[in-house]
Amino acid sequence: GNSVTQMEGPVTLSEEAFLTINCTYTATGYPSLFWYVQYPGEGLQLLLKATKADDKGSNKGFEATYRKETTSFHLEKGSVQVSDSAVYFCALSVSNSGYALNFGKGTSLLVTP
Amino acid sequence: DSGVTQTPKHLITATGQRVTLRCSPRSGDLSVYWYQQSLDQGLQFLIQYYNGEERAKGNILERFSAQQFPDLHSELNLSSLELGDSALYFCASSFTGDTEAFFGQGTRLTVV
């Protein structure tokens, strides 16, 4: 079946630190990969996506590269800000399940000044 | 604002009752997805509709059902509610299945 595994949180970092949140997946078929972010009290927002191997998704300083050989899609940011504090979800979708998103359990990030 | 509207924002009800959650997708979007977010299960896909027809089914209980109406809004019906059904229920919409999905702010259901 399809599943996503991401690192457990919470992750606490100081402002301007480097961020990595690991995400690996298993999928039948050829998935698209996503990172969603959920700020407190809000719905999920798409942060970035990649639809094929070696694609790099990027947005707001965050990046993730679709690595088929390691079935990974790790999220990185070079210098985090307090405003990046949120819960981050890695997800995949495949056509044979109607492109429904299959989410990881989420990683809570707290950035302190 | 994602353009996806969910009502109500909060709902408190008793065990055994039935509730209906409503979702209005973004203008022009044909596909609607329902997800359940709980502390123990995380974010789980429940069901998808596309232009009025059921397209895909996830971990949806038999006590739950959904439909999408001709104006493309969708309703999720939850019946014989149990304490464990307390969760945040999200609706998402996309133009077609393989385009970006936009999420509503969710309905927080508390079963007491």
C-alpha cells in the first residue's frame, strides 16, 4: 500500500538555524510528493510539491527533492524564522487512489528567538 | 483564505447522535475530499467526490456517508456518534483530481 513516514517531533530550533525534516515513502505506482504546513488553528496549506524523480520543490525558502532511489522527500530550510513555527506534513498522492493525499503523522516545529 | 468554506466551525453533540458537516469548494473546483484529523490516527483520507460521483474511498466508517450535490457543495454525514469520532474534519477541493488541493479551516467535532 501507500504510506509516508516522517520524523517524530517536536523539533525545537533557534532562529536562523538549519532545518531538516525527514520524510520517506512507499507507494504502488508513481506518486507525487507534497509538503503541507498547518499553522495553529488553521487548515493545511500546500508548501511545495514535486511530481517526478529529481524534481525540486521550493517555496518561501523551503526546499525538498524527490529522490526515487531512496524513496525520500526531505524538507530543508537554510535559516528558520519564528514565523515558521507550525506542524509540517509530508504527503503523497497516486492516480489509482483518486489523487487523495496520504499523509505522514506530522512534525511539530517550534522556532525560538 | 483558501476559498474552501466549511460549516460549522465547531460542533458539540452527544453520543448516538447524527450530524452533518458542510463544505463549499472553491469556485470551479469539481473534486471534493474529506479528511479526519485526530491525535491518535493523524490525518486520514475518508472519501472523494468528483462532479457529483464518488471517486475514491479511504478509511471511512460505515456509520459515515457523504454526497456531492449538483452545485458541487458536499456534505459529510456522521451517525451513531461515538466518543472516538471527536476530531477535526477537513474538506479539500481541487479543479480535477490531479491538481493542487486547497483545504478549508475544518470543523471541530466534539462528542460528549
